[in-house]
Amino acid sequence: GQSLEQPSEVTAVEGAIVQINCTYQTSGFYGLSWYQQHDGGAPTFLSYNGLDGLEETGRFSSFLSRSDSYGYLLLQELQMKDSASYFCAVRDNYGQNFVFGPGTRLSVLP
Amino acid sequence: KAGVTQTPRYLIKTRGQQVTLSCSPISGHRSVSWYQQTPGQGLQFLFEYFSETQRNKGNFPGRFSGRQFSNSRSEMNVSTLELGDSALYLCASSLATTNEKLFFGSGTQLSVL
């Protein structure tokens, strides 16, 4: 089975950089994805790492290390609108269904 | 391009009743998956459909069922509702079952009284 762990809450100030970690125990998966969900809203796709290394998309970057069973989402130049919950997810390469982490609630302070 | 549409947005039911939720995927997307989201359990996978066939099923009781139509629209049904079924039910679509990018609808908030 799959199991993902994330910190429950992170707080940072506007303009700062924050890193949200995701550690996992899995027998096999295709890659690590990240989703953002604002309160009352739908989760939206942020990034995907199919290979080890860093992927950059604007202010957001994501990293994967399969040897360390670890990944992270890096948010730079934080803005108030970045206050949301962030979920890491893997698609199990056996059952092929998505497994989501418990989510990290990011609060950006002025 | 229209996004994923879920109806209804809110639903209140009583224990023992049944409920049907609807999901219209993005045009051209053939894979539809369903998730239950609760504060305590997070996002949990219910099932996934592709070309009218259930491809995967999560660890939920048989009271939870679904189906997909030829136009890729999907419905999920919960029978004999329990208080613990109160949750946000999210539908997501993607081009294929192996596609990593899911597009979510805004969900149906189900309250069971």
C-alpha cells in the first residue's frame, strides 16, 4: 500500500520562501504530484515529478528523490493568495489509483 | 473549455436514504475518478471509470457505487446513508487513466442528518 506524510500546518510571511515536505512509503509509483486547494474550492494541479530532480513552474518548484522517498514543494515570493492547503499525491503503479497525502495548511501572514 | 461540473453543490439527507451525485468531465476527458474528502481522513479514492468501465475501486463498502455513461459523464450513488458519509465528494477527470494531471470539480457537500 501507499502512505504519504506531510506537516499539518506551515506559517510564513509575504515575500518569504516556504518548503512543504512529503515523505512516502510505497511499493511503487509513477511520480509525485502536488495540488493546491483553497477553502471551499476544488483542488487544482500544481506540478508533477516523474523523474528525480527539480521541476520549476513560475514561483513554484517541486522536487523528488526516489532514493530518499522524499519530495517537496517550494513556494517563493509568497503572496496572501497562496494561503491554502497543499496535497502531495502518487499514482500507485499497481492499482493505478491516486493516493493523497493528508495535506499541509499554509497560512501566509502580512 | 468548460471545467468539471458537479451537481448538486449541496445536499442534505437523512440516515437510511440514498443519494446520487453527478459529474460532467471536461470535454474529451474519458477518465473520471471520485474522492471523498473529510477533515479527519483527507482525500480518499472511491473509484475510477474509463470508457464506461470501472478500472479501480478504493476501500469503501458496497453501499458506494458508480457508473459512467457513453458521453463520459459519471454518477456515484450511496445507499443506506450513514452519519459518517457526511463529506465533500469530489470528481476529477483526466484524459486517460495513466494521466497524472487531474482536473477537479468543486464537489458536492453532502450532509447526513
